[in-house]
Amino acid sequence: MDDNQLRELLRRLPRDAAPPGFSARVLASLDRVDRRVRRRRRLVPALAFATALVVAAGTGIVYERTRREGLRQDQIARQRLATLEHEYRDIEEELVELQRMVASAQPVVGVEGPGERGYLVDLGELARARASGAVPVAYRLAH
């Protein structure tokens, strides 16, 4: 069947009239659609504003949390540094006290070497020699 025959068949079909109120229903339906479209168009700016407000609030919350976490980490680091400084001062004081004790005791230690050699080491003199950069003196023990 070609196009001409099809057109001819369609022309022969009886025309049906629209039911009563058809035009009114179509126009009412178009009005409802138009009202929905207008309502949505009015809602778009409000929704955009609400979305922007939520994004801004979320950004502010995340920023504040990040800032507080940074401050907390800084405070922890300062506390650790203060603790380390305190421990360093304590160790330094203990070292000075130990040096003072060694200097006041002036101990002498006997050390036996290989064979028949033996040495007396004056620890106070050794500490003074080390402090001045001199070579300490060793004394030979007679057996």
C-alpha cells in the first residue's frame, strides 16, 4: 500500500465529534499545568536560597570544627614541649649535682692492666683534665 492509498482510506473514515465539555476539560487541564509551572517558578528562588543557606551553614560548621581541632593539636604540642623542657631541666640539674658529688668525693680507682701493670686513676683529676682538654696522667703501681 502506498501513501496515496493510505490518505484516501483515512479521508473516508467518518469524523467523530468531540464529547460535550471536551474543550472545557482541555482548557482546565492546561490551566492546571500552567498554575503548577508558575508555582514551581516561584519556588525555585526560595529553594536556591535555602540550598545556599544550608551549604553556607555546613561550610561554617566544618571550618569551625577544623579550627578547633587545630587549636587542640597546638595546645597538645605546647604541653608536650613544656613537659620535655621540664624534663630537660631536671636532667640538667641531676647532671650538675652528680658532677658536684664526684668532684667533692675525689675518688681514686685502681685498675689492673695486662701482665704486671696496674694504674691508679684519680677521677677528680680525670674530670678536670677532660674539662681543660689535657691528657690525663696515669700512675704505674708497683707489685
